[in-house]
Amino acid sequence: MAENKTRRVFAIGETLMDIVFRNNIPTNATPGGSMLNTIVSCARSGLDSYYISEYSDDAVGLIIDDFLVQNLVKGDFIYHYKNAKTSLALAFLDNDNNATYQFYSEKPSLHLNIDIPDFCSSDILIFGSYYALADETFNIVAKIVKSAKDAGSTIIYDPNIRVSKLTNNNWKEHLAMNLQLADIVKASDEDIFHAFGEVTDLEIKEIISDFNISFFCLTKSNKPVQAYTSKSFAEFHVPIIQVVNTIGAGDAFNAGLVVALIENNIDENHFKNRKITTNTINRIITKGIEFAQKVCLKTENYI
């Protein structure tokens, strides 16, 4: 197990090139994927940030490489495959700047052919989205997450479910296993609906208990954010703003959570021993909302 005084942040997820359409006209192309968006916001916040992912060594992949370098994201654990192209995501913005997506991807013959990081107890690892649910990548992602958990790292999971991409019938089984690995879960109301259907607040508490989740954040677009622990529940108002872009808002929320954990010196032991105070919860959620709103006010997917 590595010993490291500086807290490192790792994110595992799928990498895409996002092409954004407004009024059916392409207006922007930028590296994306929920975990890439998160780790870039972490790096821009001055955190020691590592990205665990895969994409091609094609022209699009080289653009992503340069982008990560420019944003001080360490790419030590990126697998550059050669027998497929980097994935694309077309994001179509409506009149309220909410996005619907169309995905184009080729699957490489081998996934995430990398060495597992030497995690330590001060590290934070965040994972999620399609990459953590699909048959072809679930096992390798779970192996890396379990390695971090065994080392005592703090684990954050964001399901970020895109049903249109999930062709495997067992993704809910994968979801359940991912939930059990996490100290913190951040999910949207859409994630909860896709996974569990219409649920009451009481049923959400039962889900949290069933999966032994220490800290659960539920986001609902511009409605109050709900925060649950085994002992408490709180709601946090989301200020009304003039939204420019919603792509990456939830990912920026995740980055805000990570920044707040480090600023408040919170690690896995705090969750294991249920030592999270009401004041600390306020700081964590407030930072998440702050980061999400920063992204909603700009065209980039990151703070």
C-alpha cells in the first residue's frame, strides 16, 4: 500500500468527444464523459488529479491527450487502444439548454489494459456512468475500485444512467454491486427512476440502508438537493440562474463534493464511523451546488 501525504483524486470512466448542437447546428466540440468532466474540474481546483480511462490513439484521442495535459490531469493510467476509434457523443440542446444525447462508439478488443494504481488511505476515487455498468468494462472497473477500497480510499459513485446505451440485461445487478462499494453516492432523480422506478422518500431511505450507503446525495435539476446519512436528512435550496449549459453540471457537482472532502479533511473513516456532522454536510452540499452552477453559467463542461 502506498503512503502519500498529498490527497490524490482518481476518476474512472468513459471518454468521449462531445459535439454540441444548438438549433441543429454544431457549435462546439470538447473532450467529455462524466468522469473526465469531473476530474478536469478537480484539477482546475488545484487537486492532484489522475484519470483512469481508455480511448484511441487516433486524431480525436490526441486532442484529448493535449487537453488533459493543458488542464494538469495526469494520464498515467490511460489506455490508448489502436483497433477502434475514440467515441463521440452528440448533445442536442433544447430551448432551456437541456441536452439529449446520441452516441457513436466502437468497442476495442481489449479494455483498460493498464496497471492498477497503488492506492492509499488518503486517496479519493470516483467512478460511474455507462463504463461501470456495461458488461465489457464492469469487471475491470470493479477490480480497480475494490483495490482502492481495500487500501482504505474514499469511494464515490455516480450512476449517471444512460438507458439508451445499456444493452446488457444485467446492468441493474452491476449497479447494485457498485452501490455496495461506495462510501458516497450522488444520483439524480432520473437515475433513481431508471434503477428503482417511482419511489417515496421512505423507500429512498430503505435503499440507502439496504446498500449500507454512508452518505447519499440526490439532485433534482433546479429543485432542492437532498442529503441523507444514517442519522439525518436535509434539503438544500438551488438558486435560480440563467442557464447557459447543463452538460457537465452533475459532474461539476461531483467535483465540488471532492473539493469539500479535502478542504474539510474527511476520509473513509469518517463515513465508516458515522462522524459526519450537520455543519460538514452543509459545506459538502453547498460546494457541490456552487460547482454545478458555475458550469451551468458557461459553455464548457468543467468549472
